[in-house]
Amino acid sequence: ERRGLERLRSKPTRTRDGVDITLLANAESAEDLARAHALGAAGVGLFRTEFLFLQRDALPDEDEQFHVYRDAVLRMSGRPVTFRTLDLGADKADRTGLSLGNEDNPALGVRGLRLSLLHEAVFDTQLRAIARAAAYGPVRVLVPMVSCREEVVIVRRRLRRAVAAVRRRGVEVATPPLGVMIEVPAAAIGAESLADAVEFFSIGTNDLVQYLLAVDRNNDALSDLYSPLHPGVLRLLAHVIRAGTRHRIPVAVCGEMAGDPWMAPLLLALGLREFSLHPGKLLELRRAIRECDLGRLLARSEQLLQARDRQAIERWLAEARRG
Ligand code: PEP
Ligand code: MG
């Protein structure tokens, strides 16, 4: 079993009918990056930067961050690395005094970009560090918890200023493409109005499912309800993918769902062409995709979107598996 998988290390991620699919890695350590590289990931689709801010009392300065980011870029030797700006708050509280920690509804509170915009100097420091790393290879900036276009406009302006500030110092810098996490339902529904303001989308199904179904992603008592196999979730995913595709920007899914080989036919049928997942799942997903016939899946996508409940979606998946 493991040996069969190992053979796929050097194989392309291509459907049976010859369509190439992009597999990116979610990474937050040197080991993840090494694994992603060795297993043939096309790049890093989600580099979570929270770890730099957790389990410590002082904030990392620009140089410390720059060294971590540049190291990631160099390790991926020319493949793009997508740095997600700080996503603290809610479940991930820090000790540095950034996150508020006393909110009634932390999941609906000051988290992700909202926290960054509350601490502008911290945000600008991170943007400068990422822009400096961008001088060493292809880099993208990804912003979490965006709910509206105005936020993108603000981030774009701050990114531009961060690049200019570094350039004034005479330090090497580049302007990375900017993308947003689609994980707030209103951002997903309004994807059309965000698509022409950014260079890429990354759908965060972990949060999107939580917010769309009003089900806490960490509440064990509700784990049965917390599932992407809900007709409303599938329709929204299809809508976001279509909006991105129409505007010719790449759309990835970077939530847990993307790393589940069982879900691959469903995501392909909804139009997805980029998956970002834990490196430990890369080969299994590649195998699953190589077993898919994209033409046949697309021919059955309308049927998938008409499914009325989870059982119908599961039946669709079981049939897709049989071919
Ligand atoms: C997500 O929400 O799907 C996601 C990838 O981000 P995180 O799990 O870090 O919130
Ligand atoms: Mg998220």
C-alpha cells in the first residue's frame, strides 16, 4: 500500500482524461516544506504564520519574520509560497497581548485581518517581511477573515506602502500578488465583487462550513452537523469557484476538505482545479485524482448540485467512486 503510494512521488497529478490538477501544500514548519518539496507539491498554498506569534511573550520583529519567510521561499526552490497574514483571535489566542481574549463571541470577533487592522504597526511589519522575502522567489500574500471589498482596498494600500518603505531603505523587495481567504459566508456569496480586487482566492472550508451552518468547528457535541456535505455548502463552493474562474483568477480550497481523497471527485465536479493540503495527504490525494475522469464528473455536476440532503450527496460520491 505504502509502496504503491511512493511510486506516485514523481507522477503528475493528472486525471484519467488528461487534465492537470494543482496540488499545493499547507505548511508551517521546515519539515512540512521539505515534505511538500519531496512529494512534488506545486508550491505552498497556505503558510500559516501564527506559530511565529504563539508561545512567546514578545512579538517577532521584521528581521526574524523575514528570515523565516525567506527560508521557506528558498526551500521551495522556485515554487510559489503563499504566506497567510496573522490569523490570531478566536481559537488561537497569543501571549503577546495582541488578541483581545475577552469577547462573548470570539469566532465572530476580532480575529484574522480584523486583529491585524487593529494593530497596524504589527501588520505593516509582517507585510514588509513578506515583501522582502518576495525578492527571493515567487511569493503570494493571503489575508484571512475578509468579509468585504473595503478590507481588500485597505490591505492593498498597506501592502503598497510596505513595499515602498522597504525600497526607500535600499533593501531588495518585490510586490507579491494579493489573495483572500473565502471563509466568511458574505465574502463567498459576494465573491464576484471580490474577484476583480484580488489575484487569487483560497477557500477556507473549515471556517466557511462553521459560519455557514452556524456550527462551532470545535464543538464535539455538534460534530455530526459539522460537515461540508450539505447542499448549501456545495452550492456556495460552486458559486465561488465559478466567480473566480470567470474572472480568471486561481481558486484553491485549503481547508481540511481538500485533503480528503474521498471528497476529490466532488470538488472536481464543482470546478475546482487547485487543492492545498497537509503534505502527509499529498500522495493519497494524487492517487484519488488520477482515478477520476473529469469529463464524467462534470457531466454529473448538475446532479450533485440538485442533491437535497447529505445522504444523496454521499450516494453521488459512492457512484463517482465506481466510475
Ligand atoms: C480554514 O478556515 O479552512 C483554514 C484553512 O484556515 P484555519 O483552519 O487556519 O482557520
Ligand atoms: Mg480559517
